[in-house]
Amino acid sequence: VQLQASGGGLVQAGGSLRVSCAASGVNFDADSIGWFRQAPGKEREEISCTSYSDGVTRYKDSVKGRFTVSRDIAKSMVHLQMNNLKPEDTAVYYCNLVRHVLGREMDYWGKGTQVTVSS
């Protein structure tokens, strides 16, 4: 499994941005996909998780209604559409994969992509 996030950049507050995660080796029937972010001086936080069991995505309250996760199964891609961005959304964004096999979980991380929201 290899993960690579891309699509970050600089955007003004209120704008939109889509970041993507190329997930080679992903098995969407066994892998949960999460998006995390880490702002300067803060701990990494989970902002979304898409369950492998039912494909449902849960969101952190602070991004609910503004961020949307979608999966392109054929291309092994996961996208995070971010609308109405706020300066507090500024962070490095990471995708995470948790593989569930025989009762065990294996955790994979990719390099992040920087998102900067100016006020």
C-alpha cells in the first residue's frame, strides 16, 4: 500500500479546494480511509473516516457540511472536497488507510499536502 496526497495550495477564505489521495494497493472492501490534518503547533486530528464495511463517511463537527469525501474505486483515488474554507483549516492534510484483516488492523500513512487559507 502506498498513499500520496496532492492538490493542496493557497486559497482565500470562503474558497474551495480539492485534495486527492492516490492509494495504490487499496482494497475498499477491507480498508477504511481517513483524512487527517495537522496545523502548526497542534496535534494531528482526524477530520473524516470512510468505513470499509458500509462506505459511510463520518466527519469531524468543524468540517461537517463543508467537506465531502468521495471515492473513485476504479482509479484507487479518494478525494476531499473542501468548500467555504476558513483560515483555521490551514494545515498539512494527510490520508490514512487502515486495513482490517483477520481481526488485525494495519495502518498506512502517506505524505501530506499543504493547504493554506488566507483571511
